[in-house]
Amino acid sequence: MQGRGLNIALTLYVGLVFVFIFSPIVFSLIFSFNSQRFPTIPLGGFSTEWYVKILNDPDVWQAVRNSVIVSSSTAAIATVLGFCTAYSDFRYNFRFKGPYLALILLPPTIPLIIMALAMLAWLSRLGLSGQLWSIILAHSVLTAPFAMAIIRLRLHQMDPDLEAAAWNLGGSEWQAMRHVIVPFCAPAIVSSLCLTAAVSFDEFAVAWFVSGLNKTVPIVILEIVQGNIDPQVNAIGTFVFLTSMTLVILAQLIFISRQIKSHS
């Protein structure tokens, strides 16, 4: 009976946590279809006015284009960096390997404002600030540790003798990489692409500091809400949320499905 009561209490606790986290998102979605300008209850009539307004706004479309370019480029660069780092950890033992891995995992632990200021100073020194590439480089530094963690987890599930067996069968190191390592890591690589793209698409602080006039969707949201309440934010926020959640859920499904297949 005590175990059953504990399970019920834990279930209720988890349910309350989910309600606390997702309630603002649900209300944002509801208010995006509200005909009234202010988010008040009771709601006004059902309306798609705010979606029509953002769809007809060229600034929003430009921000979406910038965000897609930044997130897709960041995902590619961060995943390549993460794969190389994870493979070096898997394949080689060298001095100061622990500090090396700790240093690579450091960026996500640094406050975003500090990271943004540091990236702004560094990119300005190189003459690269105020461009889309500025955001891509900064986001790549920020998200590469996520990619490394995902791919590293997958690599450590592989039998190290598989690569040696490929060499013994006459394959070169590059052939072993192409036909053994990369196919084995494919689910983690795809998951990494989705997750890093989602993180980059949502990120605001670093992008705001280094973007210049190249606005991404989060920056446009900030500009809209400054000084007034605009229901467009709910519509744009719904779009951002659905995009990010789709990428994150897709990453999880790909990784978990491969895990299940490998254990079956």
C-alpha cells in the first residue's frame, strides 16, 4: 500500500510539474486565436487575424529566413565538431583527456550574457560581427557540446573491436570510418542535427548581441513586445514552439527507436 501511495504521489507531482511548465505555452496558443488585443479572460471571438498579420509582414519572413539559415548551418557545424570530439574521446587515450573533455563541455555552463559579450568582443576583433556568420559561429560554439554528448553516448555503446575487425579485413581507417563508425552513429548524428537546430532556432541572448541588423525570430519577438502588448507575439511564439518541439521530439524518437532496435 505504501508503494502504491508513493507511486500516486509521484504521478501527481510529475503531472503538476508538466502543468506548471506547459500552461503558459497552452495559453499562448489559445490567445493567438483570440480576437481581442489584450490576453484577458473571458476570451473574445475566434480569429486568425494575428496569423494573417505576421504572414503578411516581410520583416517576420526575413527573420524566419535568417533563423532557418542560422539553425541549419549551426546544426551542421556543431554536429561535425561534436562527432570529431566524440570520436577522439572514443578512439584515443592521451594526457589531459579529462580537462580536454571538461573544456569542451564548458560553453553551456557559462551564463549566456557573458558568452554573448565574449563572442561580440572576439568577433569584432576578427571583423565578423553584425553578420549571419557571426550568429552561426557563436551558436556553433554554444551547441557543439550537445552534439558531442549525444554522439559520445552512442559511440560508447559500440564494441571497440568492430573497428579493429574492419582494419584486419583490409579496410583503411577512412573505410572503417565510413562503413562502421558513421553508420553506427547515424541515429545519434541525426538526433544531434535536430537538437542543435532547435537550440539555435530558440536562442536569443547571443544572437541579439552579435547579429547586427540580421534579426532572427527571437529578436523580432523582443522588438514587437518592447513598449506595448501585441498579440502577434503569441502567433509567432506558437510557430517557434511547434518548430522547436518537432525537432526535439524527432531527435528523441530517432535516438530511442535505434536504442530499442539495438537491444532487441
